[in-house]
Amino acid sequence: MRFPLTVAHLAALTAFQLAFLLLFVDVRLAALPLALFVLLCGVAPFLPRFGFFLPILSRGSRRSPRVALSFDDGPDPAATPAVLDLLDRHGLKAAFFLVAAKAEANPDLVRDILARGHEVGSHSWHHFPMLMLRGQKILREEVARAQEIFKGFGILPRAFRPPVGITSSRLWPVLLDHGMFCVNFSCRALDQGNRRVPGLARRILDKVRPGDLILLHDVRPTRATVDELLGELEAVVRGLGERGLEVVPPSALLGRALMQRGLETQGAAESFYDDLAGTYDQEQFGTAVALSRNLELELFRRRLPDLLRGRGTVLELGAGTGIFTLELARRCAEVHAVDLSGNMLRHLERKAAAAGVTNIRALEGDAESFAFEGPYAAVFSFLVFEYFQDLPAFFRRLAPHLEPGAPVYFITARTSFLRFWTQVGNALRQGIWLKSRSRREVVRLLGAAGIETVRAEGHLLKLFGRGGMILEVEGRWPGPSHD
């Protein structure tokens, strides 16, 4: 379920716990952690890189000599065309965080931005400077109305930059509802929306670092000419090159697409995995996640010969980029590979084509509400049931679509103290609380669907041979009862 846990929530919990403990030391001291929390809540909105109320993307990796350009507050007929021409001359792509009301008034400029290959982010509907300090209703209207305007151009921005970079506790739930995320900046000239154009380039170049997302503006200067603005921007581009910094598109710097072409709003999980698709395999096997993923692969390969022996159609739920799919395909007639992320499935299809595997059918959609096309000779799933809201109902719906004797094999998150903290980490990262389940709970829900449990065993970080963070489960469908 959607669960927008934030650093602010954890800070609040910590502050109250400390305050409670300090009550037994000195009542006056108990107020200190609470006062510090209130101070953080007051200061955090004005720190554009501080992800206190929600995750904020503001820069790329410091290890790579790359930066990106972003422009706010446009489109402006006086400045935007000239900025676009300058970027074209240098072969650069930028992100334009547009004020939707201005976009509606200048549709040709928006189309020109898109036609030249730049990305568009949302900068709200009206660009109220103190928008984040207003009520929830106004914030929702600003974000929703802007998205409706951008739909008219055949796009949906996924990146939202709050006016003046100010955030609030109200923002993340609104963005999650629209499948959006917050993008701020890590380097700016404090040009006050092109009110301070002279010296702009010097102020940027004096502090720019690898990985910076640079904030600029494509609006008419108030105390300078457009030509003077272009001169400063030209100096910025030239100076970045002299410092050995490559200017790349913001999406390349941040590793996330800032907009989608198409009008269907994505959910939090779908957009998260669409963004992750290109680096998913590296993350799964090149980071701390590899401890779990390698164990899953080992268990899967150990059981596979007994689970699949030339069987017919196999259903794989949450196929992703095909970490398990190709091995399944080599042992059955056909695999129906279901995943919420279209980008993940496209990576799977490329892998299958490269391997000469032709019996995989990629099906994009929500695995929990998937329309079954069985009968299935076997069902496999790897760490996807955590997203399901009603797993018992899913198994009851699935059972009639299984062949008699069909194995149901899955690995899922097992309830434990350590697992709880990984769930907290995921809620901070995705805004989604992933469910974990106990062995007894899984056996019970399988039995309620008429599926016999063959194996339900915990693995990973077991204590004294018990527990574990993942649960390996094998069930079998005996066939419909004729009682």
C-alpha cells in the first residue's frame, strides 16, 4: 500500500522517544529533542537538497565529471527561443521546468522545446512562491491542474520542481498520487529569476562540481537585456567545458526520465521500476541486495529440475528483466512473463532475443489483478507478493487456472525484526510499504485456496537455525475437489 514514510517521521519518533527518556533525568531536558525537531521542520522546507519531508533528487554522482542544465519559470517568448538556439548551437539538452499557466498561454514554445529534444518538468500551475506553505487543497489543485495542461501536449511530466525549491510535508503524498518525484538542484547563481544577471556565469563556475544539476532561468531579465543573459549563459557553457565537465541531459545525470510521452498516470511502484530498469541487474547483483538475490537464484536452480520437466505453459509473476525467466523458458513450452513495468519487460525481451529464446510472452500489467489465461503447468514468483494487498484472494482466484499437480513456487519476504527495517527503508525510498508474511500465514492462505504446502522454509540471516528474511515456498494444486 502507499505509505509515504519520510525522514521527518523517523525524526519525530526519535524526538519523542528521547523526550520520554529524558523525563526521568530532568523534565527541562525533555523539551530539547522536541524543540530540535520543531526547528528542523521550520528550516527543512528552505533547504532544497535536504530530503526531510520527501526524497529529493538534486544531483548525480560526484565520481563522474558530468553536470546538467535546468531552466525554470518559462516558457517566455522573450527569452526561451534564444535559450533554445544557444543550446542547439552547443548540441546540449536541458530540462525545462515550466509554469503550466505560461505553457498554456504559449503552446508553440512548449512544442518547440519538445521538438528540440529537451525534457519538460512541472513547476506547478501558477508558481506561487510560497505554494508549499499553503493548504493541501491548493497544492493538489496546482499539481493536478498543471498535469492536465501538459497532457494537452501529449506528455506527462514526472519530475516536479517546487517553486523556489521550497518543500513541505504535504508534497510527497500529492506527488505519489500522480506517479511523480521531486527534483531540485545543487548549483545555482542566486539570480532571483534573472533579476541578477550580471556575474551569473562567475557565480555558477566558482562553485560548480561534478554531478551538479545547475539551476538557470529562461525568462526575460528585469535589469538586463536578453543578449546579456545569453552572454552569461554562453560563458557558463564555455566555462564548464574548460573545467572538463561534460554537460549531459538531466535524465542521464539523475538516472530517471523526467517526463513520459503518453497520458496514462503511473503508480509509484510502476514508475519506480520503469526508472530502475536500465540498471536493475547491476543493482541486484552489484550492491548489498545481491546477498538476497544470489540466494534466491541458488534456491531456484536447486528446485527447478524437480518443478519443471517439459511442462506446458508457465506463469511467472513479477518477471522484471528476466533474471529467472530465461531458465524457465528453456524447460517449458511457453512462459507468460507478467510485470508492472513495461521498461523491465523490454529489457527481458532484448535478453531473450540475444539468447535465441522465442517462447516467452511478455505481459505488462498488475500481477495481482492479472487476467489469467491458463491452465498453467506451474507458477513462479520472486519477491513480488510483497506488493499484493489481498494475497489470499489472489490464490483463490488463481487455483482454478492450474493444472492438477501444478507446482506453485515463490520466494517472498518473511516477517522478522530485520525485515521490518528493510520495509522502513523501502517506504523511505518508494513511498510504498511492502508486506512481509510469516510461515504460518503463508501455509494458511495456501490451504484456504486448496493448494497443498510442500515446503515453507526461511532463509537468509537465520538465528540459531531459525527465522530468516525470506521465505521459500513450494505448493501443489491437487486439482478441484469433487466432494
